Amino acid sequence: MSEYTIYHNPRCSKSRQTLQLMTDNGVEPEIVLYLDTPPTAAQLKKILAKLEMSARQLLRKGEAAYKEGGLADTGLSESKLIAAMLAEPKLIERPIVVKGDKAVLGRPPENVLALMSE
């Protein structure tokens, strides 16, 4: 089992580029196709803590589900935003790469280089 996990969407160019960058550097991460198997609320909370981000920061604001769900409402709680992401996993920004107690967003893909050098 790899010490790295990538929450990956193979249809996303940034996700593919991040995975390629990792494999080009000798890292074979565990791949989680999060659209097929979304994280649980507890897992997503842990990922957010590792990213040092709020749920709002991880939301894909260009998705139709963002607008339809009224997620621009700044009064929504962290737990409501997490619930929205679990109900519609495409709202989760991608790719997310996790190693131990740290994580980075692969936007740009080069963000993973710092994580891999630790």
C-alpha cells in the first residue's frame, strides 16, 4: 500500500497531470475515484484538516450543483457544505493528494512536489 493517496477524477486534466507527475517521480499512489466512492463525512473532515482549508474553500463554485444548492450562501455551516459535497462529489475540488497528516490540492499539479519532498 502506498503512503500517498490521490482523490482522482480521470476526466479532469489537472488530476491526470498530477497523477502523471507523481508516477514520473517514482510515486505510485493509491487512487481513489472519489466520484464513484466519495469519502465519508469523517474522512472529508480529516482531509480538510490536512489541507488546512475550510469546506467552502474546497467547493467547486463553477458546478451547476453549487448554484442549484444555494451554496453561495455564506450563512451555511461547515457541516452543511460537507453534506453538500458528499451528496454531489463533483463539488469537491480535485485532485487532492494525501500523505500522512498532510495534503495538497493538485492545482497546479506542481503543488505535489513539495509534499513528495517531505
